[in-house]
Amino acid sequence: MSDAVQPTAAEVRAAAEAVKTALDRHLAAVERRSGEDDPAVYEAFNDLAAAAEAYDELLYDRYDEVTPFEIPGAEDALPPYTGPEEPNALSVLIRRDYAVVEPQRLLAQAERIEAADDEGAEAAGTVHGALGVLFGEFEPDEIASRHKEFGLEEGDSTLWVTAADVAAEPGEWLEMPFEGIDPQRVVCRFDVSTVFDDEIGDVGDEIDDGDDLEDDLDTELDEDEDLEPLDVDR
């Protein structure tokens, strides 16, 4: 970055003061919250996130340094809940992703199901047909718990619980079951992703690297006949 567009030290200092102000406002909003989904807390959160991001960018541009914390962006958070306080109905939306990693295992399982039904069907002869047989035979939760048996590998999954004023009429939404979901009526959501596992794994890798260093040290000492082996506490 050229000196002409580089932020000044005063601009960085002003951005830091803005973070402090936003932090105080966020704490005050939390202390005065009127409920679990208080819009004032949501707004203060977004203001703090924006101030922190601006400061982080200026700090990097000016000093080539970054802050040691991350605040999720507003797009990662649900908007404040505006549904009924006492919902009379709810919808549970579930998405589970799988990869077909062993097609032959999937086909074999589907063929067993068809053979047990003794209906002479041949849907299990293709992967998409086998999937239809599998999901027609087992509940989604059972498939999730036994996915490896069926040649599947789990991907991300999410579950959303949304509130409604009244239950839908029979057949009302069957043509487009996942369209028109209002994020402001999401009561709660639960996400599962390997992304979270990777974050934990990064810490474990650092520990493993330390173990590898000790292993290398032991090997070098053992190869030198003039040195006594070194005991390293693990």
C-alpha cells in the first residue's frame, strides 16, 4: 500500500476509540436487555462488530498488525425474533448433507431391503434408485446414525425451529416446503459442521508437532553412540 492511501496514526487511534465506545454501548445494552432477543442488544452487537472490523483494517494498513479477536459479522447472526411470544404452532426444518463414498455398499444394502420385501422391484439397480429404497425404508435419524453402513459420509447439517401463529392446512406447503422461511421467526437453530472439528484439530496439531519434535530428539540421540539416551516426559 502506498503512503498516499495509508491511514494516519490519528485515524487508527480514532478507530480504537470507536471500538471502546461501541464496547461500552454493547455492555450497557446487555445490562438493560428486556428479553433474550432484545433488538437493542442486536443493534449494539452489529455496531461493535463494524467498529472492530474498521479498527482491524486500519491497524493492519498502518502498522501491519491485527487484533487478537474475531466478532462474527451480522450476516452470521440471526435477526431478532419477532414471532409470537407463545407460538401455537411450529415447523422443524432439517437439512443433512451426505456424500456417496461407497456406491457398491449402498447398492448392496438396497438390494437386501428389496429382497426382504419380496416384491420383485428393481429400483436398487441404480444409485438414485437405491437412495429412494434406503430413505423409504429407514427414518432419517436412523440413516444418520448408521450412515457408514450405507456407504455414506456425513457433511454439514442444520436444524431450525420456526414459530407460527397457526398450523398450516394439510397439503398447504407441500409443493414448496422450504420456501418463504422468515428468519425472524426462528426460535432456535442447531448446526453441525466439520468446520468446528477443524478448529479444534488446529490446536491438537500444535500439540502433536511438539510431540514430533521430542520424537526427533530421541531419534538423534539414539543414533549417536557417544551420548546417553535422554528421557523425555510425555
